[in-house]
Amino acid sequence: MGRGKIEIKRIENSSNRQVTYSKRRNGIIKKAKEITVLCDTKVSLVVFGSSGKMHEFCSPSTTLIEMLDNYQRSTGKKLWDAKHENLNNEIDQIKKENDNMQIKLRHLKGQDITSLNHKELMVLEEALENGLVNIRD
Amino acid sequence: MGRGKIEIKRIENSSNRQVTYSKRRNGIIKKAKEITVLCDTKVSLVVFGSSGKMHEFCSPSTTLIEMLDNYQRSTGKKLWDAKHENLNNEIDQIKKENDNMQIKLRHLKGQDITSLNHKELMVLEEALENGLVNIRD
DNA sequence: TTATCTATTTATAACAG
DNA sequence: TCTGTTATAAATAGATA
């Protein structure tokens, strides 16, 4: 698309490389905008130049975070590292504790006790009697 | 770049839109590959078509996760840190529930009841008596 | 460096099978 | 709804300012 054809390999002349980078970066962002509008799609584009400076585009109808959520849903790949997973594990564990307590509470109120055996019922009865004694004191 | 010039607005004819999407998606991915090589840059591109199907490109020298880490560093915007915050909030909330249940359980066992007033004690006594009745049945 | 200018190359809209 | 073709629009390499 220029005065001459170029091979697709690293441009060694650094000022040419910089100029080409700037032009093509604008070009690709323009393309991203266009496909977003023309085809009703969502695009996220992040570019880091070799200098480390960042440029981005994200379709107006969405956010990068939303895109990444969908990305994870689509691919099954995890982006939010181990840390995230640990938190999820913690939540699961606490929820389990929660459920257990819920059950104990119900048992103490005399609910859902058909599944309990004789010994368990006796323990429960004693606990309740102790509780009553303490409260009546 | 075609037989005719088009306006940049949503293509209403859905099969045209689909064809254009497919072509331009390939085009933009090609451009992303080219700028990666030519200019020694890192590019991440994620596209969701209106059907919800995803396509992506990421420069071979990096990964999406690394890109996103750099993104957060560059912009100061939080991507998954925000997610972590949400999870932490959830954990706090469940822990609070947990504590409340813990307290109720202790009360039913007749523990830590000095802080309760007369009415609360009466309610507790009744609950225990009901429980006993149910269990003895 | 950053912008503008064009000869060319490249991408693609419309069309065809 | 795919794949291929082609006339044309758009992008851009190299030059110039």
C-alpha cells in the first residue's frame, strides 16, 4: 500500500519503524472502529509499542472488563489468576460452614430431624435441656 | 476498498453484514500480525461477533494476561482488582452471616445469654421447649 | 520530530457460483 | 450460507517539508 512493497519482518531503521508504527496503529484502530459499527460487533484492542507506551480501543457498547468476562466464558481460560481462585475457594468453604450451621440450627429447633438416629437425637435432647436450664437460671 | 464506497454505519442486510464481518475480521487480524512483526510491538485483539462467537489475536511474544497486567500498570485502571474487591465483599458478608448464626447457636445452647433481655430469653425458652417436644415425638 | 503528499499496494464491496 | 473473483476504495511506504 505504499510506494514500494515491504516484507513483513521487523523494520530495522528505527525512525522508519516508529513512523510505520504510528501510521499502522492509527490504521488498525480505525479498522476496529469501523468493524464495530458496520457489523455490530465488540472489539477490544490493546497495543504496546516497543517504547512501552500503550494505546487502546474498545467498542463503545462495552468495556474491557466485560469483554474479558466474555472471553473467559467463551474460552474457559482463566485470566484472574490463582488469587481469584483462592478467594472463590474461600467463599465455597465459608458457604459450606454456613450450611452446616443452618442445619444445626434447624435441628435445635426440632426441624429436619427425621434423618437423625437415636443417639444423635439423645445428644440433641441433652443440649436442649442444658440450654433450658441455663436460660431458666 | 471495494466495488463501491460504503458509509460507516451498521449494515442492515444481515448476510452482507456477516460476510463483511468475516472479511474485515480477517483483515484486522492480519494487520495486527503485521504491526507486531514490523514494529516489534505487542498487540491483543479480542472480537465478539453479534452471534457471540469470539475471535482473538495476541502477539506471540506475550500473553493476554501479561498484556492486561501491563494495561493495569499503564492506566492505573483496575481490571481484576475490582473483581477481587467484589469477592472480598462477598466473603465479608457471608462471614457476618456466619457470626450471627454462631451466636444463635450458642444462645440455643444456653451460652452467652447474659446480654439478652427478658423477652429474648422467653422467646429462646419457647424455641427450646418446642424443639424438645418435636424431638421426644 | 511530526505532518503532508502520492505512487503503489492492499483490503474489500459487490457480484458470481 | 460459504468460497472465489474483480473493480474500486482505502491504507500506507517512501519522499518531502
